[in-house]
Amino acid sequence: MPFLSILVGALLIALGLQGYFDFGDLLGVEKQQITALIPAGVGAALVLLGLIALGGPGARKNAMHLAALVGLLGLAGALFRPVQAMSNHNLDLNKMPTRLQLAMAGLCLAFLLMCIQSFINARRVRGFANGQ
């Protein structure tokens, strides 16, 4: 799981940087939007937690639980504006910010689901080891 956290974090960093540097070009303005770097911030947190999790079993459990929380917060944050726009019936999938938010939500959801599956598997293995 630590390697998955690092991989998803790297993808989110790339997504944020791509949004930051391409956003201004697509709109024909030279000013980049700092909020386009939000996926990069979430990705940096996941990379850091993945590296901490490589430290050992005790660090792995805590770091991966925190990484799952970061993934959940990233998912909720990324879906906030698209869901709000859908409720107002003005969701435009052709806009770059909307596509970046949905891409971040997809990455965070996939990461979160894989974390949950890993936690379930770890509990099963622990249960079998204890003879339950």
C-alpha cells in the first residue's frame, strides 16, 4: 500500500501541475490559478505518508490510515463544486476546472477503495493468525 500511496500522490501532483500550467493557456490569459495546485497538495501529502509508511509495520498502519483520510478529504473536496453545479443544473464538463476536479475525485476514490480493501484483507489475515 505505501507504493500505491506514492503512485497516486505522484499522479495527483502531475494533475495539479498540468492544471496550473495549462489552465492559463486554455483561457488565453497569462495568470495561473493557484487553486489548480490543490491536487498537487493532496498528492504531496499522499507521497509523504507513503514514504513514512515504508518505515516499518507500526509506522505503516498509522501512515496508511492517515493516507486513507487524506484520500477521503480529497474526494470530498474535489466533488464539492461539481455536485454543487449539478444541483444548480449548470455543470459544464467542457471547462478545465471541472475536468480537473473530476479527475482528482476519480483518483482519490480509486485510492480510497483500494485502502479499504487492503484494510479488510489485513484484518482477515490477522484474524486467521489469531485462530478466529
